[in-house]
Amino acid sequence: MRTSRNPLASIPIALALVLGVSMPSAGGPPPLNTSTIPSMIALVGTDALGAPDPAGNCQVVVRDLANNPVAGVSVVVDFSGTNDFGLCPSQPAGETLDAAGRTVTAVTDAHGVAPFVILGSASPGLPDPARERVSIFADGVLLGTVPVAAYDLDGTGGVRGSDLAIWTADFVSGSNAPRSDYDGSGAVGGGDLSRWATVFVRASSSFSCSAGIPASSR
């Protein structure tokens, strides 16, 4: 549990985050004096032993203006603006779910790293690409927004053939729905099918939560 602190002490950190953060630049290391966030988040399930699927591994790294990691920062992934996803009531150790607010929180370690593997699935129905993004905050400071994908596309029974049928429909539609874009390229294509097939074959998301936190109303 984090100890209370003088509220004025957080002002320099907040200013550093506001002035310094940016998305990682493609093809090279991120600029100095920045925090970094993943290019996308993939919702996953668990295997038969209850282990979270590593296909969902991602992390946020919080740094100050001097490029030093900042420990003890609450990093929040906010799903409140999404229509197309449900979150599992139980998340992996180290992550805290706020079911009412539809957020998942982790705290940065000594290296400034907040790791996430978020358990959840897509909701049945047509995709809403404009609303398939989440906001990421560090101690209340917005770091950015990223698209969300889900390997379990029908929200039941883990990753199985019915999800492939939905992925195929997304591919054929040309909508490039983020929910089916597992490589974060911005387009639904062969690379995404390969990643879905890998998860399916190794049965690493063969189980979904029995009762998810429902998507927000359309």
C-alpha cells in the first residue's frame, strides 16, 4: 500500500510527465525525458491451469524529465470510453480492477515499469472502430490513447473457431477494426491471423472469465 505524501510533492512529477511524455517513435529508441506506453493492448484469457496468456503482456514505463524511472506511480488503463470489450472480474496479481469505472491499475516498480496482462474479451456484435481505444494515465496525467484487440471475439468459451469466423468477417469488411488487429499495424491482415492462430494452437487463451464486466452501453 502506498503511503500518503504531501500533495505539493506530486506537482513536479505531474509537470515532468505532461512536458516529457510521448509515444515511442517507430524504428528506434524513444526520445529522452519521456514515459513510454505500448502501441496497443490485446485482451487475453488463461490456459487450463489458470495462467494468463503471455500474448497479452505489455508495459508502461514512467520516467521524469531527467529520464529517470519513477517508482510508486499508479498507472491506469481506462476502458470507460470503449463499447466493444468486457473485462474479467479477476485480473492477474499486481493489477487492480475497478469494475464500476472500468479501469485496470498497476503500480510502477523501482525501474518505473508497470506490467499488464489484462484479461477480457470482445463483446458480441458489430465492431465500433472509433471506440476501440483506451486511455492510459500515470498518477492522473494522460500519457496517451492506444487501440485494443481481443483474441476471444465472441466473449465466450475462450479462443475457438467461432472467434475465427468473427475475425474473418472483420477482415472481409475492410473496417480494420482494432479488435482484430493483433499486431497493431492499423490494418486487419495476415499478420493478425498468424497471431490468432498461434494463441489458438497453444491453447493459451482457451478459458475466458465466466462473467465479464460488461461493455459500456452503445
